[in-house]
Amino acid sequence: MSSTTSFNWALLLTTLAVGGLGLVNLYSTSRGTSTNLALVQGIWLAVGVLIAIVLTVLDYRIFEKLAYPVLVFTLVLLLAVLFAGRVISGSQRWLHLGAFNFQPSEVAKIVVVLALAKYFSNEQAMPAEGYSLWKLFKPATILYPLGAIGAIMLYWERLAMLGTWRFVIVCAFIVWAAACFLYSLRTGRTRLHDLLSPIILVMLPAVLILRQPDLGTTLVLGAVAGTMILFVKIKPFSLLIAAIALVAVAASAWFFVLEDYQKRRVFAFMEPSADIKGSGYHAWQSRIAVGSGQVSGKGFTQSTQTQFKFLPEQHTDFVFSVWAEEWGFIGCLGLLGLFLFWLTQMINVASSARETFGVLVAVGVVALVFWHTAINIGMVIGVLPVVGTTLPLWSYGGSSVLANMAGIGLLLSISLRRHTF
């Protein structure tokens, strides 16, 4: 079959439609501001299209070889953010590169998808009954204690309540690292694949991103990884134990990891009217904007919540609120239908891929777009806490646009080569 008929025009055109409507919405959002956000976003979208074209031309299977080196490079960038990153609105998430800011955590999402796809595709035989927690975690590998020591160093001040126990815990992890090293030598499990595990590939960037702090990206990263792991299958009993462990980790994170403002947002979600002028302000104003749109909306550029600046972060986290106020329930249904069709085209790519790596990359990109969309709209309408998650190709931000378009480029490359096996 010729490349012309193999090219997924439906996916490309739908992507441009989603991005185009996002620019229209940003135009309304940025009226009266000193910066034309729609114009800047349009430039980033154009650059993203070029990246997607390059990735489409390239054979996506080259990233199976590059996945781990690119992951290491991304981890270096995330570390650089913690030491030399630019602080904006209380979060240290950006590297200042000349005329623009670059957010490595956005790229990390795509990189983790590639790394997990490489790991599972390199498995000699996937267990038919599903993976056990032992296979997913591989607790005997030396990267766990070394990573734990690094995490303790990052959160050293937060763990001050433990006193001298911090040093005891570090010493225990050093002993664990030595034991893992001896175990690897004795069993001959010294290959890179033996040292890595799916959980390690997610935890390394997740810990660094959470330290910025960026809870939203961390949650999305975990959701995407969980989707890919469920896709390759996990034993039911292991899934139950994992769910219990996840609750324990969340409880520990509440006391030792989350910032005070993040905790207040959770409280605001449970009781929105308790602190309307404080931690619940974002969510409350978003609900007002969505509800005031009613059935048909107030009209393009006529949203009072937006134009009078009552709605905070209206160009990033709450762009959907602007759309809901201006276009109403009917417009929201139309937009959700467009996003659903977009996701359907991505799923078609995953279902038509002919080898494991391509299938898993496609599943990861689908999961990334889905969870970003679901979490963003969920927090906008008040069914989820405000965690700072963007809406794909709609929320203002160059790093996010480029990362999403890179994912689309990978999908187009997979679709173009589905007949070459």
C-alpha cells in the first residue's frame, strides 16, 4: 500500500482542528492583555507541526534504541530545574533558555512512555497470566536504594521531624544497596534490563517533578504508566496489593511531600464554600463561569468572568471555563465530541500497529491525552481537586504544545508504517 493511503489524515486534521479552536479560545482569553497569547501559542503550534512532520518522516522504531539515553538526559534536565530553574508563581519548573522558558516535565511524559514501551517490548516473553508485583518492582535491583537515598536528600528538610532517624534510614539504604549489588553479581543479573523495572522508570522522574512542586504532572505521569501497565496485564491479586500500597503512599505523601497550598486545595475540593476567597477561589470562580454559560453561552468574547478577570489562570488551567461561559452547554458538548473523535483516531493507530513497541507507544500517547483532558475538565467543573493540569493544545504553554505534538508525530509515524511488517 502506498504511503499516501497509509498516512492518517484524519488524525492530523483533527489535531489541527483541536489546536485551532484552542487558539480561538485563547484570543478571547487574552483580550486586553499586553501579550497576544493566541499569536504566541500559534507560533508554538506551528513549531509543533514541524516537529510532528519530522517525527512522522523518521521511523519511530529508532526511539526504541534511544529511549533510555533520552530518559537519562531528561533526568539531568529535571535535576537542573531543581538547582537552577526559574521560579514562577511559587513553583520551580522552568529552565530559562534565552527568550523563552522550557519545562522539562512536559517532555518527561513522552520520554517515560517511550521508556516503558521499550522495557515491555524487550521482555523475552510477557507472562500470559499477567505481571506480578515482584516482576513490576524488582525490589532486588540496586537502583531502588540509590534512588531512595537521592529522594531523601531532596526532601531532607521536610524530614526534619524524624531527627537523627534520617541518618539511620540513609545507612539502612546503603546496606540495602550493597546487598543488591552482591545479589546481582551472584545471580549474574547485571544486564541493563535486569537492573531496570517499570516502577523505577516512572519513579525516577516522578520524584524530581513532585519536588518542583508539580502535583498535576506527577499524577498524570502515574496515570499514564498505570494505563500502560494495565494494558500489558497485571495479576488480579497483585493489582489489589498495588491499590492498597497506593493508598499507603498517598497517606505518606500527605505528611511528608505535599505543600501546604496543595493540601488546602484538597480541603477546598471537599468543602468548596469553606474558603471561597482563599484556597477555594479558583474552583469557585470556575464553577460560576461554567454555570453562567447556561445552554447556548454568552457569545464569543462576551464572558464576564474572563473579561473582568474574576477567573484566575484563565489562559492555562481554566481555558475550558472560558469556553463553557462563552459557548454554553451546547458548545461544551461539541468540544467534548471533537476531543472524543481525536482520541478515537489515536486508538485506531494503537489497534493497527504491528509490533509491541509501536502498540505501547500509541497506548501511552492515548493515555497521556486522555488523562490530561479528563483531569483538567474534571477540576474545572468541580468533580476533581485543582492540581494544575493543562488541557492538551488548549492551555497556553509552549512546552506543553511541543510535547503533545511530538506525541502526535509518533502516532503518525506508527500509522504510516503499519504495513511494513
